[in-house]
Amino acid sequence: MTDTPPRNAPRPAAARTPWYRARWVVPVLLAVLVVVFILENRDLVTIRLLVPVVVMPQWAALTITLIIGLIIGFLLRRRRH
């Protein structure tokens, strides 16, 4: 017999990961960056889409461009076997 605890046994308090570790730090930092990005890019921009002219906040135009780029990248990615 060994002295190892069963797999589903609770970990000691000292071995528990604090709530502020990577699980929360990265998403919170990204959320702060998004808020700063939006606040810094509130100016209205005029975008010409062939025929129509669209006026929207700069952050919205950049976000739409990012989403379109992500979709194109997802569709064109190479499959690795």
C-alpha cells in the first residue's frame, strides 16, 4: 500500500490555486484592453463600400475588420494531419 490519496480527494488548502491566477487574470486584462480600445476610438469615420457610404465609430469598423479577418483565416487555414 502507498500513502497517496485517492484521485477525487480534496487538495490541501495550501495546494489550491488562488482565484486571481491565470484563469481570471488573462480575461480581465483582455476586457480592460477592450474597454480602453473602445474609449480611445470613439471618433466617427466614413467608410465607402463600393457604392454606399457608411458612417460608424472607428472601434466598430476595426472590430468588424478583425472579425472578417478571423473568418477568412479560419476558412483558409490548412488542415494538419
